[in-house]
Amino acid sequence: MPVEFDKREGRVSFPSGAVAFMTAEPDALQVRIETPDGVELTQMQDVVARHLDRFAFREVPLAFDWRPA
């Protein structure tokens, strides 16, 4: 999967066409997910949440507050 990032922002492009945009804030990680048809949005939220939980294992469970755009 193509990944782009710098010190503050990141972008992950999934094979399905979904894209996760991440922005580091002082006390939170903002994540926005775009899907080509909107149908798989809930599935992609789950995938991203599980991966972030895995990488932040010392802080699990993380709180996710998914909101419609």
C-alpha cells in the first residue's frame, strides 16, 4: 500500500481505493477516511482502528469518535 507522511500528516492508500488521511494534533490523532463509494466506510474505520490499536498497544484501548464528514 502506498504511504506518504511527514512529521505532522500521513496518507495511506488502500487497494480498494479507500484513503486514510491522518493529522497529528498535540493531544490527538485526527483520521479521515474516504472511500470511492461510501459503502465500505464502516469496514475501513474498523480496519484503521484495529491497526492503530495494534501500534499504540501501550495505550489500548484507544477511543475513536468517528463522525460523518
